[in-house]
Amino acid sequence: MKTKYALIMSAALLCAAPVAAQETYQDTKLIENELNGTARYVGMGGAMEALGADISTMSTNPAGIGLFRRSQVSLSGGLVAQSGENTRIYNNLGEMASINGNKTNASFDQVGFVWSQRTGRNSFLNLGFNYHKSRNFDQILTAANSLSYASLNKLTAIKYDGGLAQQGSMAWSGLDNSYASLLAKNTDATTGTTSLDYLNGTNYMFGQYQKGYIGEYDFNISGNIHDRVYLGLTFGIHDVNYRSNKYYTEDLENSTFSENRETLKIDGTGYDVKFGAIFRPFEESPFRIGLYVNTPVFYDLTMKGTTDVTLLGSNVGDYGDHCDYDFKVYTPWKFGVSLGHTIDQVLALGFTYEYSDYSAVDNRINNGTYVGWYGETYDSSESDDVMNDNADAVLKGVHTLKLGMEFKPVQDFSVRIGYNYVSPQFKESGFRDQSIQSPGVGYATSADYTNWKATNRLTCGLGYTHQNFSVDLAYQYAQTDGDFYPFMSYDGDKEAANNNIATGSKVSFKRNQVLLTLGYRF
């Protein structure tokens, strides 16, 4: 029989330890790259990995920098706006929740340069640096729906009854600890076993405001051989700054309702290496073929999460918990092939295909810092096999397709259009499993998840060049639909009252971006 004090101490000790691993649904925020960079690159849907000569190709196919014939600097920024969401939500008493965010935000998206040096009649050696925002986390997400014989506190009760609240259990989270501290306990007089009481829900409301970014700093060396073969290498540093505020409330039976507030911060850095090549198979033709491979991004991260749970009504009380931990995530490899062709310096056509197996993400548990034979220090980590098996069950290979066209009706003026498609990363049967023995569950301060589907992006743009100066403008519309769930479903009995089936809600993330790039060639 576990006492309330022992239960609280078990979760408190777990959340205080500096050893942990990541969770599958958080992983995807680190793996996915958005379409961003220069306005020319965005306006063409990102389909420039074979055409090259744009600084944004440094982060995908480094060989694209080898097509520069003059040095260049560029600077990009603009506005990002979300449509179709409310900026505020209200709790069961009609009071405005503390979660709210801006639907429109300014964004600094790119700055970089390429230094080009001729090494032969038709050969160049180019060096480059570029910063770009590979992920913009700004997003408001809201959902609401009914519940039948289900609630978040019931999930905690089911886990408790199933023995997952034992001392040191990695399936018992800080969120479970908060609910269990507020729920009544029943002890069977015959067996002596203890179970948690719970309250069924009738409906729920959810709101989340995410913000932050992943900034990518790329250092490139590239060149060409006789204007036929172009090779490139990029070393990248990734800077993660993620912030999230969530508010979740349920109407419960007996005129009771619950509120759960979570704040979450993820910070850290990672690094990767990118290799690329572009070939012109026919000497008299500008047709080009591009190939590239990107290594995993090796992330070393820190998470700080807090959760506050309140029950109001017949049972009044509140309890909070916090979980801080360090962990590592190694993202999957990425492979790409691209085609590019130009016609009389009037028309440019680009096509790119990328593949990355998201299920191969490697969640890693830190083992601590060790001292070597010569006094050197190093960090040791090992794969979290349980969470990696979960990632394999939830995620799948992701295909990215990019199409782009640029047309010059006159010499100094360009019109661009593009399309960008990213296939779904989640399997339809995937869910955020809160019952597995992994630090990614033990350090969790929330239980919701969204199975996002395919992403479709439509882009267009304009460009103008005057002597050495250039101005480019792009517009991008992106939409991703998904299915939101407040918690995992538990189907343990044929009788509905003994199960805990979460009701999903259809959600959609619609984003508009206006991007301006200023450039100078010398």
C-alpha cells in the first residue's frame, strides 16, 4: 500500500533529477524544418537545390553555393500571421484564461554572405556564412469537445490502479502526481489495496500559445570544377529556443471542474554536417542534377516544465509540480535529389525531392559527465530504447516535394511561383503513450497531443535588380490539418464506464508569411 506522502515524494524526486530523455511528439518540433530563407528561395517553393546560386541552399544542398560567380550579402525579414484561431479562451466560469498570444509577429529570418574567388578560367572557390530561422514556433492552438465517461484525472486513476505509481516509476508523471494529490483514495477492507477515486468529464477546452524559434548558423565551403561539377560542404549549428503555455479545463460530474496550466521551456544547441553535389551531364546544356545528404542534428537540450492542477466544486484544492531535465536527441538523416534547368536566362525551373525517416529519431538518456585518463571530461549518453520503440510506432518516413518556377519578362524583373508539399509525419494510429517506462513520460507536465497531417504550401514572389542591388519579395501560405486529443485513450473493459476514451477534435494551422530580402553583389 502506497501512502500519499510516498507518492508525492516519488514524483518529486523524479522531477528533480538531471537525467532524462525526450518524448516522441516533442521530437517532431526539432526534426521538422519550415520553408524559410531568402525571398527568392521561398517564392520558388524552395526548389533550388539544383539551380543553386541562392544563399539559402547552403542549409540543404551546400553545392548550390558553388554556382556563385560574384560575392554577395543578403538580409531577410518580414511578418508571419496565423489565421483561423481565437487569441483567447475562457474557462467554465466564463473567466478569460491566462493564455493569449499575438496572431501576427515580425520575424528576422535570414542574414548571410558568400565570398567568391576565381581559381581558374571556369573554376571558383566560394566561402559562405548564413543564419536563417529554420523553425518559427509561433502558433496558437485551441480545441473543444465533449467527453463521455472520460477525463484526465481518470487516466491518472487508471495508471495508479495499474501499479504505475510505484516508487521511481518512469510511467508516473509530474502531471499524474498533481492529480493524485487531489483525488480521494479508497482502501479495500479485504485485500488492503488502495485505488484512486476519479470524476468523469462531460466536455473539455484547450488552449496553447507557442513561441520561439530554431536558429541555424551555417558555415560553407564550396566550388566548381570546369563549370561542370559543383561540390559543397556545410557545418551547421542549431540554437533551440522553445516556449509554450497551455491551459486545459474539463467540466466534471457533480458540478465540479478541473483546470490544468502548463509552462514549458526547451533550450539547447545542436550541430550537423551537410554534403552536396551538382552535375551538368551535358556540356552544352544548363540542365543540372543535384544530390545531397544531411547528417542528424545532434542536440543537447534542457527542459523546464511546470504544471498546476486545480479542482473546483465539491472537492476544492490545487497542487503543482515542476520537472527539469537534460537530454539529447539525434534527429534522422535526410537525403535529397533535385533537378534544375534554365532557358535563355528567361525561365528557370526547379524540382526537389527529400526523404527523412522520422521514426529513426534517437532519444538519448544522459548518464552524466566523466573524466578520462588524461583529465579530459566528456558527456555519456545511451539510447532510450523504450521511447525509441514508441517513436517507431508513432512516426513514419516523411517525403518532401518542392516545385518552383522563375520567369523574367524583362532583364531586371522576375516573377516566381512555387509549391511545397510535406507528407504526414504521424501514423493514423499514433498516440502519446503515457504508460511506458521512459523519462519522456516521467518528466511530462501535460498529456495532450496532435496528429498533424500533410502540409501544403503555396508561394509566389517578385524580384528586381538594379546594378549591384536586388530587392525580392515573397508570399507564402501554409496549411496543416490535424487531430487533437487531450490525452491517450484507455480501452481496458467492454463496459464504457470502465474505459477512458478521449474525444478528438479537428484542428488546422494556417499561416501567412510576407518576406523581404535586400541583397548586394560585389
